[in-house]
Amino acid sequence: MAAGMRTLPFGIGYFLASFAAAALMARFGPRALTLGFAVQVVGFGALAIAVVVDVVSMLTPALIVAGVGFGIVMPSVIKAVLGGVDQRHAGLASGVVISTFQIGSALGVAIVGGIFFSILGTGRSPADHAHAFAIALSCNVALLVLGGLLSLWLPDDPMS
């Protein structure tokens, strides 16, 4: 329960931002995806720093910001992918996108979890856990930076 309550700000940020994602996509096109990646980098980067320097008051705002970024990215990536697909193939493409999300999530948990436990080693102190968490989260941040950079190559017109 305590862990769920600690991560609740991420879910709140995601929930609220997902409502704004359609307007952001309409205004910025695929650059909304880039914006979402950038916001996540800021949020998760701040979270990693907060854990390392042990500033508990930064955890909630960092999680909210990361959740907002995620709330922008998820609907935007679906729109970016499905926007370039002929309507008669939309169901198939949607299934592929969702399956890809699930596979990516499973691999991400396994790989980043492996990094976390490799760094943690036999450490048991809160400082050991904070260090391992910050390194694993930094790997996520690096991948978000890569995703943001790759999103810059998305065409403005998905049908092109």
C-alpha cells in the first residue's frame, strides 16, 4: 500500500495529461511525442537526482512531471502510428502497437530490473538501493532521450 501511494502521483500526472494529448497532437503533430519524451526526461531525471541526494520533497513533483510526460507520449505514439495506416488496416495496426507495448514493457522490466539487481549486488542498505535505483532509472532516461531524438524524424504528415 505504501509503495502504491508513493507512486500515485505518476498515475495522476498520466491520467490528467492523457486528456490533453489529443489537443497537443492537433497543435504540434508528431512533435507532441517529442515534447512528451522531453517532459519524461525531466521528471525521471529529477526523480533519479532526488533519490541520490535524498530529497524526499522532490519525489512527488518529479513523479507528477514524469506521469505528465507519459500521458502525452502514450496517446501520441498511438496516433502517430495509426495516423499513417489505411483505415481498413487500423485494427491490425492497433493490435500490433498494443502487442509491441506489452513486449517492450516486459523486456524493459527484465532488462532494467537486471541492471538494478546487478548494481545492487549484495548491498542491503537504503543507500545501496537508492544508488541502484538511480542508475537503473538513468538507463530509462537515456532510452527516453533516444526515443525523443528518434521522434524528430517522424513526418509531419503521417500519410507521407
